[in-house]
Amino acid sequence: MDDLRQKYLGAIAGAADEAALEELRVQAVGKKGEISLKMRELGKMSPEERQIMGPRLNALKDEINSALSAQKAALGDAALNERLRAEWLDVTLPGRPRPRGTIHPVSQVTEEVTAIFADMGFAVAEGPQIESDWFNFDALNIPPEHPARQEHDTFFMSRAEGDDRPPHVLRTHTSPVQIRAMQDQGAPIRVIAPGRVYRCDYDQTHTPMFHQVEGLAIDRDISMANLKWVLEEFCRAFFEVDNVELRFRASHFPFTEPSAEVDIRCSWDGGALKLGEGDDWMEILGSGMVHPKVLKAGGIDPDQWQGFAFGMGIDRLAMLKYGIPDLRAFFDSDLRWLRHYGFSALDMPTLHGGLSR
């Protein structure tokens, strides 16, 4: 046993790498190693001999294993020291800047719109993006023959043959959220409903998925005058101009009566858009007084309550305010575009601190 101790402890101390160390481990304490074979011979010994040889063999095995572990750690330390000696690093060099993420213009504008309407007392309402045909069309007084209810304009969810459940669609506007809010909260109510909407369209100013924000205010004495004031205050705060002039043009929407499309005075001098001045007009949103049938669908008595509603595209607002020419670029995931038009994560829009910096 002394010969085995001297043999393996000396070989372990002289091992040059971990491969040689592993080979020595197998030779000494592996299943067929010399020390392991010696331990198998204990069964052939007398009880008195086993009492002497057993502890000595276990002590030798532990000593060999400890020497293996110590030499493995020493080899690892030596390899690390050699690597540190060979590698050279100038700690005085400037560090590389970490990539910085930015807030998408759609997210930024959504926060800006929310901040403005929150200051006017509007809460934020949310709803599912997959809506039933009733919430998306019927409750909003949209007749069955309306073009929006055709497959060339709306994404209908597929149904198994024989499924008699009401059809579902990817919502074409956030107006269904208004119905759900009226059913849940009743009147009076003031909410905005920002979110994604879907329509079958794709060009420079349209995408199959885009973002809208719609507003709803219901009380006993609300009129078009209130609607005009709210929209003027919004445009003044959002576009950050003092002079805002809006023009209401009579229109038709199934869910409002009377209905009006809203234009803002602007100019295009030198190809640059300037709001609040000039001789041109640009359409920015649709609005009107909530139709009595829509109030009834929301569980509100139209003989006691009335209100206004409006809707505008968040993506279009972002294009107008920040000079973004192509709507499709919003969804291209181009990092160069995002770095150019993106906003700092700390740039939280507030009315007192400024919407954008």
C-alpha cells in the first residue's frame, strides 16, 4: 500500500494536464483500478485482517481522490493565469456604448393622447380584439348590407361546418369597446378606447392592422358644442399650437346622428405641414352625436341621456405630427427607422412637462 501511495501521489503531482489526470484516476480508483481491485480482496480475508486493511484502503482511496481534486484545481488556476498573462486589455480605452432601445412612435402617440384626454376626465377602456358580429356591427347600427360587413373589407374568423355560434371578426374599429363600457358602467360616462384594429387594405396610407382611438361622452345635457370644444382642446394640446381652427362637415356614420367629419386648417408651404394657419384644410377624424339605437344597445335610455363620440387614427396622428411619410414603415421593424423616429424610454408625455422632447 505504501508503494501504491508513492506511485500515484507522485504521478498525480507530475500530471501536466487534465487528460493525464483522468487517466491516473481510472488506473487508481476506477472500477478496475488497482486500489479498487485491492478493496475487492477484502472479502477473502479473515475478519481480523479486514479490520486492519479496510480502514487503510479507504484512507488511501480518500488520499488519492483528494490529491486528484487538488491537482485538477491547480491545473485550472495555472491555465487561467496563463490566459490572463497572454491576453492584454487596456482598461483606459473608452467602453463600447450598449445598444439603446427606443419607444415606438405609435406607443408614444398613444401615451400622448391618453395624457391629454385624462386631463379632460376621460378614462381608458379596453376590449377584445376578436369581437362578435353583434358588438362590431349590430350594436353600432351597421345594417347587414353595409360594405364593412363584406369579406373584402373585414377579416372574418373561420368556423367549422355546422357551427351555429354568431360569427366573429377581427374588430374593424374600437367602437365595440364603447358598447362594452356602456353596458358595464352605464351613464354618465367619459372614456377613450385606444387599440389595434384590422381591415383588408394595404398601401402607403393603409395597413391591414393599424391603431385607433375613439372617445365617448354621455350625460344629460351634452351637445355638439361640447364635442367641438373637446376636439379643439385636444388638437391644441397634441399638435402644440396655440391657434387651432376646426371645420365640421356634415357626413354619415351609422352609429352617430348627426355625424360630422372634422378638418383642421393648415398650409403646405415649401412642402412642410403647418397647422393652424394657411388656406388649406385636412381631414383628421370623424365624430357625431351617439345614435339612439347605439345607446339602447349599450343599455342606456336615449330619452334620458345623450352624448358624442369621435374616432381618429393613432398612426395618422403620428405621421402628421412627426413628419413620417409612409404608414407601412411603422411595421417594417427597421432598426434604423426606429432609432430615427423612436423616443427615449424616459420621455413620458405629460401636459405640464411637454408631450414630446
